[in-house]
Amino acid sequence: APAAGRDDDTVEIKLSAEKLATTTWYNGRKMLNMRKYFTNAEGRLLPTKKGVTLNPEQWERLTQLLGQIRSSLDSAVSGDLAGN
């Protein structure tokens, strides 16, 4: 059974070979953890210190700004394609 205050709806998304986004519990709150991982000598995937953890309020703020972020990234890609 899940620990007190926790549920079994944890999400893990592989963003690349070494980067994962997961929902985790910390201090009784669900958090989004985006982190770089490495494979140790035994073949286990382990987290590094390189990453960020967002609380629900930070995640909400980020999602509110996704349109602006997408526009900025799209213009950067367009600029790269145009040789800028």
C-alpha cells in the first residue's frame, strides 16, 4: 500500500536517454522533478544533482507561460534555420 499521504499515480516520462520527468512526494506535497540521470557500474539509473523540482504553484505558473515559451523557442528555431 502507498505510504500515508501518497498515492500510486506517480508519472515518469523519459525526456531523453539521460533525462526524466517524474512526479514525486516531498514533505507531504506532490512535486514535479526534472533531472539528469546516469547509469552506475551495476547498470542502475540514478539521479544526479543536475535538475529542478517544481512545486504545484511553480508548475501552474510555468504552464500559464507555455505559449510565451513556445513562441520564444519557435523563433529561436526559425532563426537557427535562417542562419541567424
